[in-house]
Amino acid sequence: MIEKLPLATRSTLLMASTLVFGLVAYLMVLQKNTIESYFVTPVVMLFALHLFFATSWKVTRVAQIVVFVLVLVLGIPLIGFANSLYLQVVVTICIFAAMALGLNVVVGFAGLLDLGYAAFFAVGAYLWAIFGGSQANNFISGNLFPLNGNLVFLFIPIALFVAAVVGALLGLPVLKVKGDYLAIITLGLGEVIRVLANNLNKPINITNGSQGVRIAPNPENSPLAFITVPLSQATNIPFFQMQLTMYYVLILLVVIAVILFTTRLDNSRIGRAWVAMREDEVAAQAMGIPLVRTKLIAFATGASFAGAMGVLYAAVIGFISPNDFNFERSTQILAMVVLGGLGSIPGVIVGAAIVISLNQLVLVEISRVLQLINLPPRFDPTQYQQLIYGLILIAMMILRPKGLVPAVRQPAKLENLEHGELAKGVK
Amino acid sequence: MMLLNVNKARKVFGGLTAVNDVTFQVPEKSIISVIGPNGAGKTTFFNMITGIYKPTSGEIVFDGQNLIGLRPDEVTEKGIARTFQNIRLFGAMTTLENVLVGRHTRATTSFLDAILHNKNYKQDERAGLLRAKELLEFVGLLEKRDELAANLPYGEQRRLEIARALATNPKLILLDEPTAGMNPQETESTKHLIRRLRDEQGITVVLIEHDMRVVMTISDNVTVLDYGTKIAEGLPHEVRNNPQVIEAYLGRGAAAGEFGKTEGGEAA
């Protein structure tokens, strides 16, 4: 029905609807007494869903920009100031979306099934948690830690690099095997990193073992404190809410950068080599593509994104433990990629949004509704996350095997050449 | 001058000697055919040259460089390209992109260039597109450039494989049964295309082929393998009349019989 409307009408309707939903959602969140209402979360989610409509429907560029500004720049921060739960969820979605985009390079573009991806996330997260908190004092003398919070910006590129190196080191011995074998080996290596984190508390306490590492919250020494502290004093918004908003802006920028990087890689010699390798290794090698090197680049690229997001995750959450990086975490990120569509950049973001909001909003809300009828706690849907993921994945495989937003490669075109050159010989 | 020199190449799989001390020479700008009954070791021989298999013993020298121990991608970089007996295109990519993949070793875009979209990236992409356009014109697939390779008809897939191989800028191209499964018209146009490879692009061609009409009319020289051993070598008409070759194809009884005459009559 929507498809039949003329472009201009459709675009206008979309913009109007975004505005209306935004206003309603904001007013509902502002009303403290309606926070308990069962309608707030659905309305906020519908409001956010307009982002998806703006990208998947054919609407004018202006409408797309307006919707993005309304939702991402105005709506989410304003709603977040009123109720930080929603902002927390959005920040988590962004972190996982960026990571899933990294895994998408490995699994979607290059076709290498990696079941231990959370290991690289752990590398980044521990890097910041150890040095950004006071944990490093256990093995480096001089009481130098915690480091200045602003150094998180230095640790993002460091983690990018370290995770890429770890990815390459893990990849080097295993990338000669293919398919199922690769999946099993990566699963094992992923667990190795987690077990390492679990046990590196003696003889020298580096990771604090299974108890995890905490970064003590300290407004004075938090990233960008010189902006957030005065801003929160001036606006009367609590510091931690202000800081979360700052992280939101930061992580949104990182996600945009990751989208840009992966798109550009996809449309280059390297991306084409990845796809060729995925399609047919023998033929790809016969065309001059060095397999191990090309796979390593994919592996290290994916790992580096996870490393960078690990730093931000540790900074936002403030506490990490080995259990954050177990096999379930790896499958969760893989589920985002498969659910959204292997190799599809918008799909992977949608996948991350669905998995995280299902986890942190939808199931919680459903269980709240179910409490109305005094359902025994053992039927609480939040206890059945794994079952629900499994059911969704099975349904996806049957109904939409290529994912919610199937990948559409933007192939190279001769039209990219200037017209003069194109005219020569092309009818 | 010899472009490719294979000296006593041997490949043993367990108890089976797939290629048995084959010596084989390819002069520059020639078209050489390798023929033999099914299972004679022709494809294994190709796979040794291109680095998929490492020879058990023997030497392979291409353009003055030793090829033994090189990986297939390194062999490609030295200037040997190939096509496959059972077509192996990248089905999910377009015709144009298949050719661009072939340009991988000659392209210079690095990881950083791709992310930054710098001058090198732009020049390289442009050069790649221009070269791909040229090659697609050469094989007559320019109009089909934006179609997925998997959706092309069979004959066009074969031609695309040749265009993709040409994109690696080879000095020598190995064609594994380029006319297999083609109708007479397609075979004729492929034959024409192979001649043009040498005459217009200056590329040396070695082909494995079963269609004797193709072999006899376009080859400068024919090598015959049987059970991994080279049993004959020479000009097409010499090989055609070689009793050992006839025996290998048709069995001892037919060796002196009709085969050579009828085939010869048609081919001439």
C-alpha cells in the first residue's frame, strides 16, 4: 500500500509519522507516572523503527536525512535524558552493531565461519579495564593507574591494533583449514582466550580471574570529563546520564566509521578478493589471490573492530568478567549477522538491533505484562532467551534463508568511468 | 625461444603414477594441444604447471624462472593463467567483477588505499575498469557486463573464464577443454577466439581438448598422453597418423583401421 503512494507523499508521511511518534514517545517518557505503563516501550520502539523504514523504503534523500536527525540526533538523546534505560539499550545496540559488522567481514564477505569472535572483544575490553581502572597497579609499580580517562581515545587505536595482531596470530595456523574445521578451531581458540582471562590472576594478578575487573566510577577522571562535568552542572542533568549521552555520540560516530570502512573495503580489490574466495577458493587462487594472506586480512579486520568496541564496552559498562566473552556471546554476535543477512551491512545492523532489544526490552516487557496474570516465574520469557533465539533462527532459515535484509552487492560498474571513456566502444 | 620447459615431470599419488616423466616444451606464441584418453593425466599435468600439485620429481621452468614449489597465485603472478574443465566462475559476482578479480595481482590498491579512497585507489579502479572493458569487448561480453556470472549461458561462461584469465596479464594461458559441451557454432567461435588470443594479444596457448576437429585445425603442435606417459608429439597430421595414438584412443584392433582416414578426411 505504502509502495503505491507517490514518492513525495510517501516521504512526507514518513517524516510526519516520525515526528508524531517522537513527540508521543517523548511525552510518554517524560510523564513519570506513565513510566510503568505498558505502552511506553512499544511506542519508543516504533519511533526507532522509522530508521528502518527510511532506509528500506524508497523515499527522498531529504526525508531520509530528516528521519535520521529526528531519531538519532534529537529523539534518542532526549528520551535518554528522561529515562536512561532506552539510551543504555541504544548504546548497547550500537556497540554490538559495530562488532557484528566486523564479524560480517569475516563470515559474510570472506565466508570464514568464526565461532570465537568474542575473544577479540575480550582483548579490547580487558585492555581498557586493566589500564583504565586500577587493576594494572597489581603488576606495574608506581601507582600510575587508573590512567587519565581521556586516554580511552588512545586505547581505541591501540586495541584496534592489538586485536588485529591477536587475530592474525590466531588466524595464521588455522586459516589453512576450511569450513567446519575452521569453525571448530575458532571456537576452541575463543575459549582459550576466555580461560586465559579466567586464570591470569596468579602468579601475577593481571585479569583478576573470574571476579572480573571493575573501573571505579569517577566523574573527575572519566573520558571527556572536561565537557561532561560542566555540561551536567549547567543543565542539571545527572552526570552519569550526561556521560552516557556522550558515549552515545561517540559510539554512533564509530558505527558510522565502521559502516564507511566496510562499504569501502567491500567495493575494492580486497573486498572482491574476499567474495571470490568465498565463491570458489581454487578459482580465486588461480586468479592470483593469495588465500592465506587474504583470509588473514579479513580475520584481522574483523578482530580489530571487535577490539575497538571492547574498549568502548568496558568504558561504558565499567565492569567486565570472563563470562562476558563466552561462547554464548560469540553465537549471539553470529546470530545478529545471520538474522540480518550474511554480507548485508544494513541487515547486520538490523540484526544487532533485534537481538539486543529482544534481550533487554521486549522480553522484559513481555514478562512484565505476564506478571499481570500471575504467571509462575518459571514461565518467565526472560529465562528462555536461548530458546527464543533458536526458534527465531529456525524460523528465519525456513522463511528467509538470506536474512531479514538480504545482501545486495554494489557491484563495480563501467558507469563509474567518466562519460568520455565510457562512450568509446560502449553502445 | 621456449616459453615453458617441462623436464621429466612426474606426479605419483600413492601407487598411481598420474604423470610419468613427461618432457614438454612450449615455444613462444604457439598454440599447443595436449590430448589423450580420459584419465591420461592431462589435467594433473596442468595442475602441476599451475602449482596446485607439486611434482614428485622433475623441473618446470617458465620464462627462465623455476616454478617448482610456487603456490598457484604465485604462478599466476609469473604470467600463467588458466581456465577450468568444469567452469569455475564466481557465480554471485557480475561478469565485470569476475574480470576485475582476475586483475588482482596487477592491481595496486592496498588496504589503506581502499579505506581512504585516495588517489591510488581511484587510479587503480579506473585502470581496472578500462582493462576489464577492453577484455569484455575482446570476448564479446560487454553487453552482459552487469549480469551475474551464474546467469550467463554456458558458452558465454566459457568465454568469461577466458576473459577473467586474460585479466591476469598472462604470457601463457592454459585452457582445459575450452569447447567441452559446446554446439558446433560455439565451438567454431571458440576456435576463432583462441586464434585471436595468439594473433591479437600475443599470448601463447596450451590447451587440453577432446574435439579432434579443434585440435587438428588450430594446433601448431600436439602432445599425446596416455596413462601419464607421453606417447607421441609432433605436427597435427603426424600425430593423427601415429599408430600408437590410434591404439591409445581406439584399442589395438582399430590401430590400422578406419579411424585415421575418416577423421582425417573431415579435418582436412
